[in-house]
Amino acid sequence: MDKSKNSCENGETVSPSPEIIILGEGNRCPLQLVQVAPVAFGIQGHLELTENLLRRWLKEDPDLRYLDPHTIWNDYQDFYPLFKQAGERLFYNFIKLVYAYG
């Protein structure tokens, strides 16, 4: 992965240190899931995203103002079922991992 291209659409930029293991990448925000130690992980994203929260962000978040709100809303509606399923699976697997290292 070209670490110079770790900038998200909302302007956030992440530059991982050499010891960080990249476990998951995304198209719009490259670093999505990282491992920083044997039992320390980081998640970039919002598993709590709901329709109401997205509507609020589109009105209030200055980082989203340059994006087309209709496109974002349509993408959300198209991908929400898959997003919800993936988020629940990720959270469930994370909890299993935490208990495994108990």
C-alpha cells in the first residue's frame, strides 16, 4: 500500500507507523482496520451510523459540505443492509477476540 495516499474524503489523514499491521482497507478511506499490538486493534468508521445520524451529519458536518448529499444518501440506502451486516459481524468477531484473550 502506498502510505502517501492515506487521506480520507473528510480530510483525515493517517500515517501508520512501521509496527502497525493493516488488516482492512477501503476505497474512500484507505486504513479501515489495523492491529497495533497482539491484542490492540483500531477501527476507522462509524458502526453506529443510522438514518437520523447521517441526516444530522449532512446538515452539520463542514467536512461533508463539499460532497453531494443526494449521492451520499442514495449510497447509504443502497448499501445499508450490507453495511449493517458487516458491522454486526465485525463487532461480534471483535468481542470473540477480546474474550479469547480474556
